[in-house]
Amino acid sequence: MSKTQQHDRHGGSPFETSPVFTTSVDDNECDSVGDMEVDFPLLATQFQLRVKTLNLNMQSPSPKFYDDLSTSDLMCVQEVTRDVLHEILAAKGARSFEVETAMRHGLASGGEGFDTAILYRTKTIRCLQAKIVPMPHPSVRRLLQVNLHMIANGALVVAGTTHLTASKEHAAVRAAELDMCLKSLEVEDADVWLLVGDLNMHDGEGIPSGSTKVWQDAFIKADAPDNLSNTWCPIGGARIAPRVGQWRFDRILYASKLVDSDTTEACVITDHACAKQVSGSFQLSSADFTDHKLLEVILVVEPNCINEHRSFQAKRLDLVRPGLGKEVAKRPARTESCAKETGSSGLCHCGKDYEKTRMVPGSGVILEDEIRKHLYRLYTRRNGHTMNSHDPLELTGLVANDDKQVVLTIQATSYLH
């Protein structure tokens, strides 16, 4: 008992564990919004969608990041660690933003210790569905994809963000990843499709030939000057070096339908497209905490069908594991024996998995370990605020607290005591 209580009395900073959700498969058992019918205005209403992307380089965002977020409608971020995600979640409410990421759906932050996230303004955008699509073998990365409804005019936008495999030596792997991302987005019925993120593409690498849409690169569409071509430079490197201009790794790609057209075929971006890039809106700006630059562009988005009704399915989420507020849990101090440092943030987490979540009586859930990819844990109800997951029958027989945790992997199941 004393050993268990020790991990609930850490001496570090307060720590908040975010809840975990899953998409409901039974519409009758979910209280969230279901099928909704959208009434389009008599005339097409154009909505200016401000899109941004930034690789955080596993660093905690600076105040400037939140200033940039406040002027965005949609921001995609890469190399997001678990601790950084918690910081963003804590700040999103004051800025009227919501966050979608694989980590909030019970998946690990990846074998590299980071993942991606999509932040969207709740006053202008409604998220209908979120999908996490794994990359083809041997890649360990994935696509985070969301179906979005523009509240102002009913336009449907499918947006995805990812962090593709780097280096010229892995060009074939990266090409397969990009092909999979585009195909996953293209099968969705929408007015506009977006692929935004750190694509790690080199000169000479383009859109796969099998794509069914005409994809536009915001940089090329803007006819941007060379000084806007480099999006990454190693910390301490000289951004004026000749080779830096070839490092346009971060990109904003988009495709569009035609307004008032029944065709589902790909179209070239013209004045009749559902997405038109605002002239002069493509910008790069330096971030003060990461080695990547912030990319942004403004797209004028409108629905393909004017003066018509549309029915669409909104996402239905079930809470499978509640979160813990800052008044409950604390991080261990760096000097405590269970302290494990996470990434470059300097923050520590408890190596004994102290963040034990309060489960509803009779409930349980299998989730991927937040740090160790492909390791799954069974979370059950705790028998007290300072006690571990337990089996009531064993507890009765032992007349003592038992610290049993089922650990699941693809290959086998084992019990840890």
C-alpha cells in the first residue's frame, strides 16, 4: 500500500491526463450528434479557410505559436510528443480550438516518441469524423485524416496531415507513403481535399501518377520566390547556404471539385473550383523554438452543390477512459527513483505508470501504451484512489491489494505482477 501511495504523492508539477475516445459503432447508445441535414444558402457563400502547418521538432510551443494558432482556422502540427499534446490540450479551450490526434484515440505516440495533430477552430469548423490510417510496411508512420464541415457555407473538406519518412535513401518508402495518403483522402466524397505536413519531399519528387485528383502545391501555385522555398534548416545552420534552398520539406497540397458540377472527376484549379488560393496569401515565417518554418495559405472554399440539401454523418464518440485533472496527479521530481525523462522537454513521467485512470465500475478497455508502440494494456476499475487495477474476486480472496496488469502484444498475452 505504501509503495502504491508513493507514486500518487510525486513531488513534481501537476499533470493532466487527457481522456481517450473511440468512434461509436452503435448509434442507439451514443448521445452525441448523429445525421445532420445542412441547408445551403440561396447563393454560394465563400469562406476563407486559413491553413497552417508546423513541425514542432518535439519542443514545447512558444507564445508565438499560440498567437499563430489564434489567427488560424486549421493548423496541422508534426513531431508532437505526449507532453506537448497535454500543453496544447490545456490551452485549446481559451482559443476556441479542438484537437484531433491518434493519441487521444488510445494509440501510442509512435515508435519515435512523437506523432501528428490537427487543430481546428470550433467557431468555423465542425469535425465529422477522424481516421488514423497506418502507412504500408516497412513504414511505422501514419496518416491523421479528418472530414470537416465548414459551418459558414456547408462546404466539405477532407484534410490529412502526416510526417513522411526522411532522407534521399528512403525515397521509395516515402513515395509509397505519399501514394497511400493521397488515395486515402481521394476516396472520401468532399468539395476540397488537403494534404498538409512535413512530407520530406526532395527536388524531383512529385505527385504519384496513380492519383485521381489534380493536386496543387500552394508554393508553386503562388509562384513564390526562392526565399520562400526552404522550410527547414538544422539549428545553428546558415539559412542562406545554397543547399538549404532545396529543403522544401513542409508542404500544403490541395485538390478541388468544380462548383455546380455533377462530375466526380478531378478538376484543374480554376475560377470555378471549390477551392481557390488567395493571391499573396502563401507565407513562410520563422518559429522561435523549432528548426522548421511555419507555412500558411488562405483558400477560398465553397460547396460544390448550391441551394441543395446535404445529409452527412457526424462522428459519434464514446468515452472509453476518463482523464485525470491536475488536482489528482503530479509528475515525479527529477530526483525520484521512478522518474523517466521524456524527449527534449526536460519533463519527467513515472516509469511505474502512476497515471492510473478511474474507470467506471464494470468497465475495462484495452489501449496501446502511450509510450511503447505495439504494447497494449488492459485498464480496469481501480479499487481506490491510491490502489492499482484489480480483479474484485482476487482482491476478496487475497484480502490485500493486488497489482496485476495484463499486458497484450500482437504475439502473446502475459501477466505482470
